[in-house]
Amino acid sequence: MITFGWLADTLRVRVYGPAGAAFSAWELELPGMRYTLTLSPERRRGFSGEGAVLDDLATDEAENDADVVGMLLNFEPELDVVDTHDS
């Protein structure tokens, strides 16, 4: 039997997905972390395009970007995003 005792520590739950859709993402906010679970319509069915995203993440450019984000975070749990687009 699987138990989920950490559910009692959940501070907030957000559910993402279009109304009436067979897929969704559930975000549980816990003290010090967030847990995200994505559900597809069938057990054997994935999400369209996820393989392409993995290919994009396996590039040298993505690795360099991750290093920059790591430096910007400076071991902080949050990053302030500044909109640089002209209004």
C-alpha cells in the first residue's frame, strides 16, 4: 500500500488544463518545495512534442543557459523576472 502522508502538509493545490480536457497538471505547494504531477488521457499515451523538448534541453546552449540561471539564482529559491519588452 502506498501512503501519501505529505499530502497533509500541502499548502495549496493548483490544477492546470483546459476545461473538459482529458489531461491536466496538478501542482502541490508544500513547505520548501512544489510537486507537479501531469496526467495524460491513457497510461500508454504521452504528451505531444515532449521528445522535441528533451532534444532541445540536451544542447550546449541549454547547458550554458542553465549555468547563467544558476548564477542569477545565487542559491536563492526564487528568481525575480523583469519584463524587458517595451510597453
